[in-house]
Amino acid sequence: MKETIFLVGFLALAGFGRAQDIKDMVKGQLDTPMPSRIIDPDEHIFGMAFGTKEAEIAKTFGKPDGYIRLSGTESCMIYGKAIALLFENGKLHGVRVTHSVVDWKLSQRMIANAVFDNLAWKLSNGIQAETPLPEVRKILDGRPSRDKHSRVYTTDKAIVSLDFSHYTNEGDADDAYKVCGITVEAK
């Protein structure tokens, strides 16, 4: 009996030693192919279709700069400081784009990613970073809420949340509120 317990314990430890180190799942600064800058909430994120597996994303864009397990079924792959690709059960489910995916203090310690940190993203309807609130209203025909700090709208296949920042040096008019981040998630 003691020999069986020892053998099982030894095999478990031997298998653990061969397991992939979590640090191997993320990369340092390497060459990364330039992704599409377009996010189509009904079709794809940077050219990758909803449902694409994590491994395929890593094969296309290289290992992420960071990886976060959000829950038992949700995770995100961080590319650069500003982009988190969201996964549910290992399949692409959405994207979060903002000035810094992790809090500001931690993001200042991160190594910049020349491709993703400089990616001028654009939604397929024309909304992009720093689009002023009145222009967003015009593009969306006034559909989103009247809140100046966030707006949510739906497409046929996704929920899109826009975050706005108030540029105080531009006054208090609606033009002073500009898109600073987005979250797109498949329905």
C-alpha cells in the first residue's frame, strides 16, 4: 500500500515538473504581426472571428504580454497596455480597449508593445478613440443613453460599451467628452 501511494505521488510530481510554466504562456517584447485595426461587433475583432480559440490567437499575434484568469470560464489575453482580448471557455468572446487595461500604476511598469499600444482601433461604424460625443450620437442615431461617461448599444450579435473621458481643457460642452475606451462582447 505504501509503495502504491509513493508511486502515485512520484508520478504526480514528475508530471507537475513537465507542466508548462505559467511564465511560458506570456512573452517579452517580440515582433508581432500588424493586426487589422477594425473591430466589427457582428463579425470579428481585429480580423479574428468570434469563437476563435486562444491558441489560434497566440499563433496569429504571438504570445500575449499578459494573461489573466477572470473566472472559471473567462480569461483575457493582454496585448500591450491597452488591449485585452476576452475569452469564454477558451474562445474569443470580446475585447476591452482602454488607455490601460490594468490600473494606471501597474501599467506604468509594463513594457510597451510597439504594435498593440499604437494600434489606432476603429469600430466598423466609424467610431474610434477620441470620437466626440456629438459624433457618436450622430453615428448611432441617438440610440445610446444620455449619460456622458458611458454608452451601451447592441448590434445583431454583440453588446458594445463606449467609455468617455471629459477633456476639461475643452470646457463642459458635449464636444469635450470623447471616446477613451470600448468593450465589445458577443451576445
